[in-house]
Amino acid sequence: MLEESTSIVHDVSVAAAVGRRALPHRLCTAFRQSLGAQRAALSLLPRLEHWQLLHATDEPALQGEAAQFTLADGPSVSAALEMRPVFVPDLRDYHCRTGPRLSEELPDVQHVLALPLYARHTPIGVICLYYAERTEVTDTHITHAQSAAGLALEALLRWRPVHASTGCHRPVWTTDTRAARWERIHQAAGYVAVREDCAVAEALAWLQAVSARDGLSLLDVADAVLQPSHTHREAAGLEGVLPRQAAG
């Protein structure tokens, strides 16, 4: 059940105060419970090509984040990079720019609420809440939730230098369900960016365009770039499609 909006800030502030090593877990739990969601995830996302999952309340929450970041699209990505809350009242109406609809990847999810974590004009991360049951989330709830996200960020900035693994720049996976997909896609984008002397975001957009044009998954396109043999590209339907330098 959704709590009174004013209690959201209180619950998160308590979780932030007692978090210590378990801070990401406590924050996800506080947001999930106070906002009436069934699951939650917390990610750092200072750049599109750099995603680190700090915590997911369960495997479906992890899969929800993986679905969004593998597509490089979704409420979490938009909220983090645009630094604004994103509420999707019906996931069936959310259209990704490339790939399948998120509702196909997350068939049991009704709503999604993504809360950005940012300082001034710099994106840092996102807290994403997944609703498997119909819940009335009002503008007031979202406003208070975003205030609570600010408190969560302050706690994370104090916590991370002491407790987080600063040497880990890849997602933390609990199973092999989608292991390494994000890393492979952005390895490919980075490869294209270096060889074509363009921004990583531009290279990723090119990968997405090829994916949409040829009806291939973004992962297949990335693998064709990372394994640029004639046989692999031909099997993936990418022969003659990759940029001249990147294919060489």
C-alpha cells in the first residue's frame, strides 16, 4: 500500500542514516515500501556507456534494469541522463526506439517510476521502482520521492568512497540470465567510436540504427563488430553494413 507522501522522505532518511555497508539494499527497500512498489533497483549511471548496478531487490528487478540498459533505452536511462523523474503509468504504452517493447521483456510490470540521482547538472544514477500491481502514484508522491532521492544521493556520495568497489565498472549480476550483455554492447560502441573518431553515444546510435533497420538484436550487432570475421558478419546479416574502418 502506498504511504502518505510526506513519510517517503522520512523513511529514506532513516535508511540513509543507518545504511553503512548495506546502504544500497536499505535505500531500495525504503523506496519500494514507501512508494508501494513490488521491486526496486539502484544504479550508478554517470554516462550512457558506464553503468554499475549497486542493488536490485530481486531477480525480476535485476532483469528490469538489464532490459533497459541492454536496449540503452527506458525510464531508468531517460531519468538518469535527462535528470528528471519518469513515471510510466502503463508500460504497454512505452515505446523503445529500438528493440522489443519493455512490456514484452517485463510482462508482469504495470507501472515504472524512475528517480534520477544528480548533482547540479551532472547525472550520477537512478532509482527505479517496478509495480506489478495497479497503484495510484500521484504527482505529490513523485515530488516527495524525488526529494527523498536527493537525500539518498547525499548518503551514497558519503558511502561510496568507503564501502563501494571503485575498481568495478561493470554490472553486478546474480545469475547468468543477461550476464555481460551491457559490457559487450558498449565494448562494440567504444570500438566503433575509436575507429571512426566519433562520440560513444553516436557510435551506439549507429548500432541501434543497424539493429532497427535489419531486425537484429542490439547484442547481435555488437557481436558482429567485436568478432568482425567475414563468416560472423555474413551470418548476422551485416556483411557490407559495418563502417569501413571498424570492419577492417
